[in-house]
Amino acid sequence: MDMSYEFTKAPEWLALLCLREGVDPDVKTPFVSNRVLYSRLEENYPEDLVILKDPASYKIERPPSAGGGFAEEMPLLTGDRADDATFWLRVHHDRIVPQNERAKTAFSHMQSLMDEIADNSVHLVAGDVFLINNWKSLHTRTKFKAAFNEKDRLLQRSYFKERSYLPEGRIF
């Protein structure tokens, strides 16, 4: 998930435009439905939901490019039903620091379920656009070996907020 390190400013939509496929035909863009992940947590680890919703259970380390330090406290999960669940995860899970053993266990359960339910079918080729509702699904990229020869995969990302949040003068 591409999220702002400021909890309330996360973009609702993300578009990934593939400009170049790259030399690795096996690199994928797996994604996970928040609804499915919430349902699986509710079925298998219902006790984890309250932990994932607790802003004090985790600290989020900001990378140096975002000022370093820790982001404001925020839950990893909001919503009380599968249909309105949003998982507020960062690209690098190693920057999500559990603050106790219960939080560490809940995070581990969630990661395991994500691996089980991820849709690994998306391989972007030049010209593809992958539009993601950032509040309803998670996405990542599989590992690949960069060639550093101007033939690597090249994506352009754009973020969008819901139209009603934009000033009228900015819509053309």
C-alpha cells in the first residue's frame, strides 16, 4: 500500500502506469483485498482485530526521505466490518514496529494471511495501467534483480483523492 506517513492524508487511488516491462518476465504486482483479509482474520484470529486497530500497538518508522523518526500514532486497521476495512500498511513492513508481543503476533498472523490470499496474477507490460483503490486493497511487488542497464522495469505512479475533496478550480 502506498500511504502517506500522515494518517489522514493517504491517497484513495493509485495508478501504476507501466512504461517498460523490464527484462524479468516473472516480476508481479500482487494485491490483496482488504475485505478478504479482514474476513480471514475474523475467522482465524479474531483476537488480533482489536490489536491491529489500536494506534499504540505499533510505531511506524519514516524513511530518511520522509524526515526520519516515527510517524504519528495510527492503527494498522480501521473499520468494524469486512466491507469497510482499511489496512494502513507501509511498503516496508520492517518499518512497522510492534510495541508488545501481542502486537508482534497479530502482525505475523496478518502477514501470513496476506501471503495466502494474495492475487499474484498481475504482470504489467508497457502500456498497462493498474488502478488500485488504496483504501480497499494492498499491493506490493515481487523481488527482482535489477540489471541497471536502462532495460529495467519502469513504472510511473500517480495518486488521486476522491473528487469531492478537490477544490472545484482544480478539476478540468
